[in-house]
Amino acid sequence: MAAVNSDAVQAAIPEGFLALEKRSGFLRNCGDFYVHEELPILAVRLQPHHLNYVRIAHGGFLATVADSAFGVVLRRLSVSQVPAITINLNVDYLGPVREGDWLEAHVEVLKTGGSFINASCLLKVGERLVLRANGVFTWWKGATPCT
């Protein structure tokens, strides 16, 4: 499989997506992420460092994308920009993601309460569903988070 040209990847960012500027140190090390201007979607173009030994996306990376998408979308919903932290994350792997694929994480907040938020996330390549995640989150009450 040929390496992905970084210029071609940049040119292939779909309309409506902007580079995610505010990322934790961990997420910065995972690669370039994009967020939709209006919709609750986080996206990434799969690069060689996202792949496992059989040349498909590493399951831990896909779980990271889902968990990060929850965080980005929930932070958008927070009036005070307080981040949400994950209490529980369930992931079902449904199909492979390959180098060069444009992976989108579509988040839906199902319920917010006094302390907890329930949400779901579907990871898709085009219309093909590759992962389903459900999570429970709470607002961070600790010290100021790093930026």
C-alpha cells in the first residue's frame, strides 16, 4: 500500500471542517484532527502511525477518536468551557478502517442530568459504520485543565 501524500491529505479535507486547534498533549501526538463548524463531528484522516500490524486502524486509536469526540462536543455544549471527563466508555468494533480513510465521529448527547451526561458516538467512513460507542461523562471539577 502506498504512503499517503500529506499535501493530498490536506487538500482532501471536506468542506465545513476546521483543524482542531485546542488539543491535549496526548491528542497532539495522535495526529491532525478536524472538527465540523456546525455539526457535532470530529474527524481524522488515517495515517500509517494509526495502523496495527495487519494495516488497519488500531482499536485503541479508534477508541481514542470516539472518546475525544465526546470531549470536544461536550466542551462545546459547556457554557463555561469546562471539560467533561469519561466515567464509562463502551465500544463495539464493527469494521476496519484503512490508511487514507476519512474517519468521522458523530456524537449525539442523549441525556444530561445534574451530575452525568449520557452520549453515543458513531464512527463512520463515508456511510459505512465502523464503530459504535456509548459513554457516561461528568464535568471536571478539579484544577484548571492543561491547554
